[in-house]
Amino acid sequence: MATTLHIHPTADLSERVLLPGDPGRALLLAQSLLERPKMFNHHRGLWGYTGAAADGEPLTIQSTGMGGPSAAIVIEELARLGARRLVRVGSCGALLGGFALGDAIVAEEAIASDGTSRALGAGERVAADAALTDALTDAAAGEVSGGGKPGGPGEPGGGAVRRGAVVTTDLFYDPAGEHADPSDPAHPALAIEMETATLFQLSALRGLQAGCVLVVSDLLGPQRGRIDAEAMEAAAIRVGRIAVAALS
């Protein structure tokens, strides 16, 4: 097994991996989606778990931390350890109207407005794996038809799914607000987040299959709002199920 500096495996690694940013969300997903999960990593607070998914096959859920630099370290080391198919399951702020808190976005490409993906050679945009993105879209549609309960615009409940570009940035608190309140209804991205461009670019460099499905946790346009903790947990589990179905 390869030697890694930041991921210290204490269980087997699956070749398919879910990547939440939040270590606490990694635990939530492991408890909700895995049978008999074992801790895969706890070094540096980057909690990870491996167990059997609903299809009976191994699945690893590994947190990346916040932002591109942390995600790049985790993804690089997972690749060295044998990961091959990766899906980011995170949160985002919607940049356009018509979203409800808890809705899902399948990211087919990321606009690289961050430093990490650019340092890795990304151009203006970097694409997800096409086949995995199609599988995520199909799985998301199936999740909604199988019991999702869409809310109205700005209402928690989340069931609707949209597919398109997201913009990846380095700043969560952005005083300039460059991306947060676009006045153009034809903004080129559906949402903003902090890790997807890094995942897509590094995966392309390392020959990995990568996709991304995100929960709308914040509305950033004129109709502002933030999801509550209970709704966020339910939505996180829902996008986790979508990702597992796409990887099955």
C-alpha cells in the first residue's frame, strides 16, 4: 500500500468514494448508507469510513475538509491508495431563482474561480466525467420520483433536481460579493461552492472518474435563506443515496 501523509488508513479503501466536505456529514452518511461501517481515517480530523453499501459492495465515505487545498490533498492521497470513482456530495449556494432549500444540483462542469484548480492547470471550466454525470442525473430523477417532496421556491423540502455548471471559489465569506448576488438572470452557473473544480481537474490528471451532486443549503439571490440543520441532514442523506445509486 502507498504511504500517505494525511490519510492514515485503518480499514480497507473502496475504489468508489463519496466525498463530503464536513467530517460530521461523513459520519452521518456512514451511519445512514453503510452496513457495519469501520473508520477508515481519523487523522487530522478528516473522518472517513468504509462499509457495505445498499448493493452489498464496499463503499468509502471520506471527508475532504473545506476548500480546494484540503480537498486536493485528500483526493491525491485517495488516488495513490487506489480510489478510482469519486463523487462529491456537498452543499452550495444557489445563484439563480427558482430553487428551494434542499434541492439537488448535479454539476456537469465547474467554473474555476479558485486558486487550487488553476494551480493544477485548469482552464476557465473543467468538466465532470460524462458517464458518471449521466448516472447521477438518472439516479437523482429516480430519487425524486421515488418519494421526494419538492417545496415551493425558497421553501425547505427539496426534491427538484437541476443539472448544470457551478462556480468554485476560495472564499466562503466574500466581502466583494463577486459571485453571490448576480444581477444577470443568465448567470453561467447555477450555484457556488468551494471544492468541485479541484475534484474535476485533479481527477482528470490522475485518470479518475469524478462527479458531483450538491444540496442547495443557501439561497443567495434576492430571496435569501439558509437551510436548517434537520433539513440539511435529510437532504445530505438524499444526495448520498443518489451518489451510491450512480456508483452501483
